[in-house]
Amino acid sequence: MVRNKGARYASLVATGVLAFGALAACGSSDSGGGSSSGGSSGGSGSADVGVILPDTTTSPRWESQDRPSLEKAFSDAGVKSDIQNADGDKSKFGQLCDSMINEGVKVIMIVNLDSESGKACLTKAADAGVQSIDYDRLTLGGGASYYVSFDNVEVGSLMGKGLQDCLTAEGKNKANIIYINGDPTDNNAALFKQGYAEALKPKISSGDYKLVGDQSGFWDATKAGTAFEQLYTQQNGKIDGVVSANDTMAGGIISRMKANGTAGKIPVTGQDASTEGLQNILQGYQCGTVYKNTNLEAKAASDLAIALIQGDKAKADSLATGTVKDTQTGKDVPSALATPVWIVANTVQKVVDDGNAKASDLCTGAIAKDCAKYGVQ
């Protein structure tokens, strides 16, 4: 459950501004180049903040969006950072955590691979007197000092409402729908599902929609495609809409739809505004995607990290305008939460305008005509 101490969010859809307040930049520095294995900003010397990203496969966002957003935010603030990627390997994740703590980072920020390995890292950080930030995913039972993410229940709600809008636009007032959920070990997946289940509950309760399948795709395109195909076969092809919890899984589902001739005929949701997801939207294969402007998330995280590095806990607390309950400990974790946005074909340009997608990457080959149709440039 998400609670706010005051007003929950600032208006973000039109302005893209996150109302967390901001710390003044404490200098300037050059930013080093990044790769899937690591990168840093702030020049030579030990890092003030260590960041561990999870992988390069569950979503392209970690390397294409989060890394550059974080590098820029820390560099602009004059903060030395060490940003690494665990490549989906729990052993590597643990090694990176140990290395950063031993090298003397003042703040460690993680995107956990699962709560167990994440908790082990956060416990070591606490024992070493290192402040911690859960980034994007809350580590259940981990005891992070702060949490920076998006309102993940709202992310799911946008998917549920988006699917309903797409079904209504197609004149489908009665529909068989399925859920292809994220990885059950990821707390965010539970929050996303909470959101779309709540959004679609009135339609399901009224009998207008029937939930005929509910499976995990584990953030994997192939597994999601297989789950869809099994449900499609079980229902004798009588599926009218799909809640897919991210673009990677939506891509796998759409591949199966292309094979059975239903691509573009069954609305599919997504999340992350990935290049593949946006292209599928422009071509009419995907209903929409939840866009999470990582520049906002990174700015909030860097502001929070700076306050902690400077020992200004009061400032850090003022930036965490909300709380998210750790369902394992029952404690409310101080949180800075950004607002997500639902993107459809005629709003894809917003992602480009924000710098989180390039028209040159989207508008390739036959998709160029779709870009022209929807004003993507």
C-alpha cells in the first residue's frame, strides 16, 4: 500500500516535473561512458555512491534509460558514482555489493534480483554504516533507508484502464481477458497486478469481462509467449484482451499472435516504453505502454543520495514525500514516488521529446509510414 504524508503527487503528465524538491548541485564533473558491465561519473577516486542494476534482459530500460539518466544526474550534481550491472547473476550481485561497501561508498543503491539476495546486501551495508536506497524495486524485509520508484500500483492501474479503453474503442463491451504477470519474486510485479486487478474489477464483477487466464511470464518474452499460447489454446482462441505487465513480455506474446494471425486484433498492454514496445504500438500490434520517465526517478534518487552523503537526514526525509509498506516487516519505508504516464500511438512523441527514445531508432523500414501518421519525428 502506498501512502503520502501530504499531497501525493505533482501534476506530471503535461509537465514531466517531479515534486520532490531538489538539492542544489554541488559542483560539476565529467561523466564516464557506461556499458552493461559498469561505468562511473565524477572523475577519478573512490565513488560516493554505488549503484547495482539488475540485468540486461528483463527490460532494456536498465541500460538504455536508467544508466544514462543516473550517470547524468550524479554527474550534474558533482557526485562520484560507480554504476554496475549484475547481469542477472546473484553471485555477481553479491560481489558487486561487497566491493562497493569495501571501497567506502557512502550510499549504496540497488535494484534487487530478488528480495533474499537484496536483503543480504542491504544488511551488509547497514552493518558497515552505509546508507541504502532501494531503486525501482522494494526489497521486502531488506530495511533500506529509502525507496525511490514510481507509483507501481498506479502503473498497473494504467494498464487495466488502458486495456478497457482499447476494448471499448473496438466495440468489445463483453470480453474474455487474461493476465500475463511479471516475476512472482519481484515485489513490483505484485503491485502492478494489484493495480490492474483493481482497475478491471468492476468490469469483471459485472460480468462484462471474464478473466479466463492468469499466469506469470517471468519478465521473459519466450515464457510470456508460451503462457499466452497455452491459454489461447485452452480457450479455443476466445481471448479478447491481454494485460501484459511489460513490453518485453508483450513482444513475446505479439510474436505468437503474428503466428496465429491475431496480431493487431487482440489488444495487449505493456510497460517501459521500450523501442520494441513503441514500435508495436505504432504498428497497431500493442494497445499502449506505461511510460516511466527514468530522468525523474534518477533525479529523485540523486537528490536523495546527495542529502545522505552530506549527512543531511532532514533534507533526505523532506524529499521522501510518501511511504510504501514493506509487507514482510509491516514497516512503512520513506519513499519518493514519481507518476507514470499511459502512452498510445498518438502520444509516442512525448517519449521522444523527453529524450527516452529516438525517432531514428523507432522509425525504421516500414514503420516510417506509421511515424509519419502519428507525428513521430
